[in-house]
Amino acid sequence: MKKTLTLFFGATLSLIAASCLSPDDQYQKGKDAQSYEESAKWYKKAAESGHVDAQYELAECY
């Protein structure tokens, strides 16, 4: 039970923190990511906020 709560709250805090980042910060996280999947996740967040470079990079992921 304790492990489940830790995972739940940890994931929730991660989502809240990600939504507080500016599109430029999200884009940079995409550039710094260690995998295509992680990059695409951050590029998508920035692209949805209108970041033009992130939109381009997200398209390149496909």
C-alpha cells in the first residue's frame, strides 16, 4: 500500500511539475532526453503550447 501511494503521488507531482514548465523549458528537456520516446513526450508538451521548434522536432520524431 505504501509503495502504491508513493508511486501515485510521485507521478502526480511529476505531472504538476511538468505543467509548470515554460514551453522553452519543455523543449529543452526534449533536446536533453536520453531516448526518442522521452524527447517526443517533451516536444509534444511544448508543441501544444505553440513552440514552433518543438513542433518541427516532434514531426521529425515521426
